[in-house]
Amino acid sequence: MACGGSKPAPNTTPAKPADTSASAGGKPAAAPELYDRLGGQKAVVAVVEDFVNRVAADTRINLRFINTDIPRLKSLLVEFVCMATGGPCRYSGVDMETSHAGMELVDAEFVALVEDLTATLDTFKVPAKEKGELLGALGPLQPLIVAPKDRLRPASDAQLAKATAVLAKLTDKQAQDLMTGAIAAAKRGQRNYADQLFSRVEIIAGVKTVAAAAPAFREGAPQRIETAVTQMPKDAAPQPKTVGNSDVDDPSATQLPGSLKGIITVDGKPLDGVGLVMLYPVGGKYGKRTPKQRIVEQRNKTFSPRLLAIPPGSTVAFPNYDDFYHNVFSTSATQAFDLGLFKDGQSREMKFDKMGLVRVGCNVHAKMASFIFVIDAPAYVPVEGAQEFNFRSLAPGKYKARVWSEHSTEPAESEIVIKTGVNDITFDTKGDAPKGPSPDKFGTTRQPVAKK
């Protein structure tokens, strides 16, 4: 917890409101913060514990948390309530709008959470004034975290009927509950959420068993890859932030007399993120590059490497080293795919034959992103932020340079001349790429709801 120290033992008795009468000096005493009137840190911890337990038992909302790190959630809720009520905590999570972007929450789910919290406050006999202040602080969040209706796309009645028929044949209780939730979400138009629940049904019951229901949850998504998952070593070392460098992948047999160093900027400012420089000899010939076996891992809700450069024909494994599910996908024109749900060191592979950029995302966690560049350039080097890049062995002559940053929609192109010795250059790119999380695999925006 951001308040510091070890987790205190819960105190189920909130403190009585402090005396705010005039002080001995004749001046009114400062009104205590809501945090203190609720009972301080121990009371906040106890309230959060009870609230999360209620949510876990509430069938209106509990499926939302089946893929959640519950201890982490409790810690963040303690921080948030502490800070929101004037306590000494620092909230270490992202803002509510960003954290709920892409979740497709509806009003009924928000109401369920508020009612569960109200029941918790009543259990602890929180006075009406303090209860009203706390609930009042949550009210303004509703329009910021509930999805606008134009982002919801309900499944058709025909699709829902087929899914309901499949539900009637399921015998596993967990699969039944998940399928019931998936159908309800699809009916409301929560396509992303419905697909996540249905994917869990597939894991339990088998893909073939529930195949007839798939159109209700998959229409509009990229092709689903149903190959068997493989198990990767859980003690594998983390991947670096960038992978793919011609000096390393296909080093020159002999040291060539030219070299090039420099930086990438974005609209004249230092690069914040990752970029790639590709060089093609003008009028020259270069051999076909050898396909690679590479990895893009999911670890701590992050893809690594963030930037991967590979030649056509390369195969990439996507292991998930977290103990909760991720859903790797891409809607890129270069190659669209959906690898489904897997976790705990499981992995699926994809072969990349077509040249171009593939933006990879997670359909469960909107902030996750990785960029795979499939290229045939004979010379290429990734760039991290304002760090200097280096091509250490180049033949003197003219080159076409293609330079990309994660803030650019397309690589910037220019012609440069490499002379014998060290050459120095700054490549500037446009910052015209959309900011924030990419759309989900159905093409629905996951940008936070705009504040009014």
C-alpha cells in the first residue's frame, strides 16, 4: 500500500466523528477529513475487504473479476479510497477513465457496485453523513467509466438463440455460469467482454463442443488461431525492449569502410518510445534474408520486446508468463489474427510472411502494445528513445532510408549518402499516429470516455 508499512489488522469499528466545536483560542476547529471520520486506515482496509467479498458473491458483476489479481485490486482500492477521502495515501494505479477504457461497463454494472458498497457501509454502521459523502464521491465516475451506448453492438437474435441452445447442453457448472454471462453481455452489446467469457467456456468445454455459439461472440474479429498451446519454460529470462539488428542478425563477413550513427526525433523533439531505421542501397543488390525464430512475451501486463524487426518467413512465439489470461491479437492489414486466451507460460506461434507493420495488442488489457516490423532491408537497427543508433559496417554509396517511430503512421523516406568513415545524421519523423490504446479486436475504440 502507498500509505507505507505492513498491512494493518482490520478494525471494524469506524471512529466517531470528531468534535468540531470552537477551540480554546476561540477559533473554530478545522473539520476533520472524511478519512479520519470513517476511522482511518484500519477502517478503510476493513471496508475494502468486505466490499470485494460482496462483489465476488454478486452474480450481477462477479464475472468481471475472474481474470483479476485480487490482492493487487484490494491494495489499489485501499489507496484510492484513502486518497479520495482526504487520507495520507498516494494512489499508484492509473486514473479511473484509463483503467476502465475498453471494458464496456454498462449502467447496471455500475449500480451493482454502488449497491454492494452501500451494503458494506451499512454493515459497518457508517453514519449517514459520511456514507453520503463517500458515495457522492463515486457518483461523478459513472459517466467516465460507463461505455457510451454507441460503443455497444448487440449480437443478433438468431446468434443469441444458437448460443442459448449450446448453453442448454453444457453440464459443467462453471461453464454454464460463464456462458450465461457471455450471452447476457452479447445481448447488451459488450462484444469484447462477451468474447472473453466465451473463450473461458471454450477452455472448459472444448472448442468443438461450443462451436455453434461462436458467431454470437466472434463476428467482426480477426481469424481465430486454434492451434494447440505449447508450454514454455517459466524461468525464461525476460526479453529486451527491442530485438532485430542487422549487425547482430546477419553480420558482414568483412568490416565495411562506412558507418552511420544518429538519433530519431518526432516533429523535431526527442523520441519517446521505440523506432526503427532501415537502409536500402540505391541501385544495389542485396541477398534474401534468413527467417528467424523470435519471441514476443507477455510479462507483468507488458509485451516484450516492444519492437521486433524480422525478415519475411519468420516465426514468432507469444508466451504469457503472467498467471492471468491475455488475448494476443492484431487487426493490422499486414496480418490480422487472434490467438485467444492462454496463461502460465503457455504460448502460440504465428508465421509472418507479408512485409509491413503488425501492431499487436491484448484484448483484455488495453494499454499493452507491441510492434512487429516484417522487413527485407539489408541494414536495420532499432532505436530506444533518445539513445543513439549505430550501423557499424556499411558500404559507401547512396541509400534509401525508411525511418519509423511508434508515433508515426508511416515510415519517413529520404535518400542519404554514406561516405567512408563515420557518418552522423538525425532522422525526423511525424507524430501523426493516434495516441492512446488501439481499438479492440472488433474495431471498437478503447479510448477513455471524454470528460464533459
